[in-house]
Amino acid sequence: MYLKEFDIRWRDIDANMHLGNSSYVDFMSHTRMTFLIEMGLDLSTMKSMGLGPIVFYEHIYYFKELRLGQPVRVSLEVAGMSEDGRFIKFEHNFYNQNGRNLAYSEMLFSWIDLKTRKLGNVSENLLEKIKTFPKAAHFKILTKEDTRKYGKRPQDLN
């Protein structure tokens, strides 16, 4: 499990005086990007591969409030990955200083080809690196159906 520590700042709270929804998303994104950088996948490296990180969905479940000035640890684990490494299901948990689980999120991550702006292909080198990411106890190989389990499609206004 990878852990990143944060302090809740004034700008992170909302009108209810607790951590706002967008701050949870920011902390998870920061945790993922810091992790990728530490794994040798900074933005310049990704750019040289012609790939960028993308998110298909993020679902957050809130258990307890986080408030101004509280330290928080955000975890990252891989709960699933497609065999070709194009899709990764990350899980994040938020913990207080006592290790109490305050929130949980699952998100589906992938790679965009920076030239074609379509789903990117993962090189063998990158796939080997991805395989070393910390895995959840319930890790599974993702199927195409797993990546579309919510069945959402665009619904245009016209």
C-alpha cells in the first residue's frame, strides 16, 4: 500500500466546515501523481511515451468528516488491471492520525495517446512497471465488461 500524508488547509474545507468533495478528488489525484512520479512516470516521461493519464470515473464513499487542521493519509492500491495494462482500477482510502478509515474511493484510470487523443497502448516496458504497483488483497484482472460495469453512455440534449 502506498500512503501520502496531507494536512487539511483552509482552502480544502467547504461551507459545512469539513473537507469539501472537490478536495477529496484533489488529494486522490495528488496521491496518484506523486506515486507515478516516484515510480519513474513523471509528466515528461509520459510525454516521451506519447501517453497521458486519464480518469473514466471516480466514486467516493464518505464515512466520517475531515476537518480543518487534521492530518490525513490517503492510500493507493491497485484493485484491478487489464491484461494489457490499458485500464487500472485504483482504490484510495482516507485515514485519520489514528488509522480510522474516513472515506473510500474507486476509480478507473487509463492512458490517452497524446497525438490521436484516443485510448493509448501500453509498451511492454510500461506494462512491466505497472505490474509492480501495490495491489489490493482482492486484486483481479479486469475484463472489458469490468471496465464498462456501470453501462453509462452519452445522452445528448438533441
